[in-house]
Amino acid sequence: MDTPIPAQKFVLEFTKMSGAGNDFIVIDNRFYAFTSDELSGFASRFCRRREGVGADGLLALSNAASAEADYRMTYFNADGSVGTMCGNGARCLARFARDAGLESEPLFFDSDAGLYRASVAELGDVRLYVPAPRNFKSVVQLSNPLPDGSKKAHYLWTGTEHVVVFVDDVSSVDVVRLGRAIRHDEILGPEGANVNFVEQQDAGNLKVRTFEKGVEDETLACGTGSIASSIVAALTARSDSKQFAVHMRGGTLEIGFEGNADAPENLYLQGAADVIYRGSLEL
């Protein structure tokens, strides 16, 4: 009798990357050509802490969808939901794309939030240029009280939805409890929003802690949240600076722009984008 040949498992090569503490599973989907449903399943399966690789989300480098772009970025949150944009993830994927042989400078890429560009230095930080934010609301009336007892916060779209709450001492905020409540506040609609608690130290320095939807927890850094916090600080006349150092638990991110905060030009997010390790998964 012939001995049955055991079925071979599919081996998926991946890279683990970190952008100021925001960590990601990154794959080159130009080769694998996984569908969106498959990528979503991988994110919810492998991003779980202590049960998988562990990450805030999954990034896929795919072939460009337009003639203007060098590649396409697809991002899924840790729970498998689609993320329209992730600033730190975009910076990590730009570093990954450069290491994969894409040599244009800057790199242009498609995303669910539109066309973006990134400047990747041979050594050091990655700078992501982003479109002007939109849908600023100086006041959103929340259902649940904030740390100071009020129910008023700010709202801004920076590639994804963000609520910004200014506090006196960000270290004392119960980010998970308050963030979870605000993230699902009915005024934000079914999409909800990421929630940023911001302590302004001076005109150009902010301390920020962010509760991210899709991760459903506080993350060590949030790129689009850093942009939202900086621009809202300028729009509400808390600062006249056009360059911000945003200090988060995982590191410091730099935000800068030209012109006015209500229509910023050359708005960018800059910071570290590091390879942590490379590995493989059996599917």
C-alpha cells in the first residue's frame, strides 16, 4: 500500500515593523495576491496579542491601482476591519517598499483614503505627506462626560475619523475606559472615531495618548492622531506653531505644514519606521 503524502501547509513570509511603537505585520501582496477577505482574516487571526504575532494591524504592499502610483497600500486593523489610512503604517510600508526594490523618490501610493507620497531616507526617518484634513468640527457634543466634566470635544478627518480632547494631565486619563465610550458615541455615527487625549506643553510640544478603533485599545502611537491633535491645536488658537513634536508612549512624531491650519500645504508626518524581525506563518 502506498503511503499517503501529507498535505503541505502554505507558508506566508512576513515582516514585523514598528513606527514609533505602532506595530504591524507587513506582507508583499504583489506576489501572494490575497483577496481583501483573506487579508482581513489574517489580520484578525495573527494580530492578536499572546495568540498570534501580535500587532496593531496588517499592511499589504500591492500593485498600483493608478498610473500615478508606485504601489497600493491596503491596511486592516487588528480586528480585521478595513482602515482607510494609518499614518505610521503608511510610513512603515514606504520603508518596506523601498527595501523591496521600489526606488522612486518620493514614493507615491494609492490607498482607500486617496493618493499619498512618502520620502524615504536611506537611513533615519520616513516622512509621509498627507492631504489637508477635512470636516473640522470645533464642537461635538458627546453623550458621556470628559475628564473635566464637560461633554464638548473637537473632530477632524485626517485619513480616518478622529476626536480630539484637550486635558490638563494626559498621564492621569483612563484612556481605555473613556476612549471606548467616546469611540462609540452616537454623535459619531456608525464609523465611530479614534480618540486622542492631548496635553499641550507649549506652542510646539504636545503629549498625546490615543484610543484606536479597530484595535479597541490604546496604542503606543498614532500617526493620523498626531496630525489631528496638532492641526486642532492650531485651529482652536491654542498654538500658532506650524511645527509640532508630538510625544506619545512609543516615541516622538514630527508634524509640520506651510500656510494656514485651515488649508495646510505640504502637511507631513515624520518619524521612525523600523524593521523588527522577519518570519513566516503557516496558513
